Amino acid sequence: MPTPLIERYGEHLSLEAGDPVVTLNEGSTPLIHSPRLSERVGAEVHLKFEGANPTGSFKDRGMTVAVSRAKGRGAEAVICASTGNTAASAAAYAARAGLRGAVIVPEGKIAVGKLAQALMHGARVIALQGNFDQALTIVRALAESHPIELVNSVNRYRIEGQKTAAYEVCDELGEAPDALAIPVGNAGNVTAYWAGFQDRGASPVLYGFQAEGAAPLVEGHPIDQPETIASAIRIGNPARWEEAMNAFTASRGRVAAVSDQQILDAYRLLASSEGLFCEPASAASVAGLLAHGLPVAEGSEPPGSVVCVLTGHGLKDPDTALGKAPPVIGCEVDLAAVEKAVFD
């Protein structure tokens, strides 16, 4: 049984003495070598599959710490704005802690798997007639005026928990990779990875990738109406904008955009050739690697090792999978007909 990350890395987290450990045994996710990607990009590529966390995304790393601290300080409820994964994770950890949970999601813009999770875990789900950035503004105001804990990535304990993924990468490889490729939405995760690598005295090159229709860091200004098939990164004004850009600069890395088609191509590639079913946003890291390669600052050596972060499980968004997959083959109850269907 995996050891909860608070127990593994508690000395590096900012919890208070006496805080309860609210855990679902998150962390310890697999780091999987990808021979096909390694050959294509000319470096050793590993895939950090965060879909193996309890609610199927990397959000659980931060949520265990944030909800443990909330419970420790006597909170009775938690709230978040979400494109889906934060909602699912916050709802699960609130249920585990015996707290009430409320999540605000953009109406019609949340994948069905994530919505189902939040509802089944007992959270009050409010569908806002607006986008994620508007939802985050509202929940921040609610948290300032009511005794409720905000557990979006503006909560510093979320970043504390999420940085443990960088620890695991270093522990598994025996050292930090030369580079990290990561999807960028609200920019909390890239901020967290950089903090974790810095804790280990490492500075890998950070390559961040946004969807073309939701690429405020690439464009240099907020996007009022972000649009992309990758719903988890459909964010127009990242809460951790400044910290993320500082991390890219300090690592001598960069942030770039990929198209929805490039994301979907990488999504299918990972499932069909590596056996890893991730949600579309997760595939942005691989799409970016394939589209942009491994550019380096002048005078620097090309990275010899790269970790691509796959942030969430493909079952989070079954509608996209079924809409892009080949059709199911119908067949009558007959050996010859089945044989033909299988082998033709």
C-alpha cells in the first residue's frame, strides 16, 4: 500500500503540529519510460502518470495538504472554482474530512466524468453562466466574507502538496531530469514543480504548453473567452501567472502553444502506442514536445532526459474519447462473422 505523501514528505510541508492527515493514499504515481517518444525527440523521455492518483488527477497532491490544514484550523467547509479536476478532488477530500464542499464550475464546460465525481462525493455543485476566471473571482470573494476555506491553487498549501511530484521524479530517476514538459492552465502545477526541484537543489529546463485558444502566457495578456477541447486548461487568466513566468525564466525554459489537433494527436498516440489513457489536457505536454522539440538557451546543451507530466486520467472525459475513437463493430452471433470482424 502506498504511503500517503504527507507521511513521506511531511518535513518539507508547512502543516502545523496537530493537523490531522486527511488522505486517500495519494502520490507514488508511476514514472513510465517511453521508448517511442525517446526515439522521436532524441532524448530519454519518461511519463509521470498523475491519473493514478485517487480521484484521477494531480490535484489530489495539493488537496490532501490543503484540506488537512483546513481541518486543523477548524474549517467546516471548503470551496473552489474549477474546470473539473479541482472540483472532483476537493469534493472527495472534503467528504473524507467530514467537511461540507461547494464547487463553482463553468456551465456546460466541465467534462462529464469530473462532474459525476463531484456530485457523487456530495459537494454542492453550482454551474456558473460564465468562465473559470469569473468563477475564481467569485469564490475568492466568498472566502473573504464567509468562514469557508478556499482550496484553489491560490491556496499555498495546494502548491506545497503538488511539489511532492518533483520529489518523486527525482527519487525515481536518482536525480532530477534535464527538462520537464508540462501542461499549463492556472499555472499552479508548474509553480509547484519548480518549488519541488528547487528544494532538491535542481533546476531542470521547464517547457510549458498551453492550448492555442487558451494561451494567455504565450500571448502576454488575459484571454477573455478561452476555448479549447482540453477543458482542464481552458483558463484565460492564470492565478499563478507571475510565479510560473518566473519559473520559466529562472529555468531558462519557455512556454508555447499547441493546437487542439496536436493535442488530440498526442492523446491518441499515448493511448494507442504507450497504453496510457490520459485526458486531453494532459497530452499537451507530449504535443508540445513533438511540435516544438527541445529548444535550449544559447550556450546550453540539449536535454538528455525529459519528464512529461500527464496530469489526469482519460476516464475524466469519456465523451471526447468516444467522439474521437473508431466505432464499435456490431456483429451477429456467428463464429464466422466474429472471425471476419476480428481479422479483417
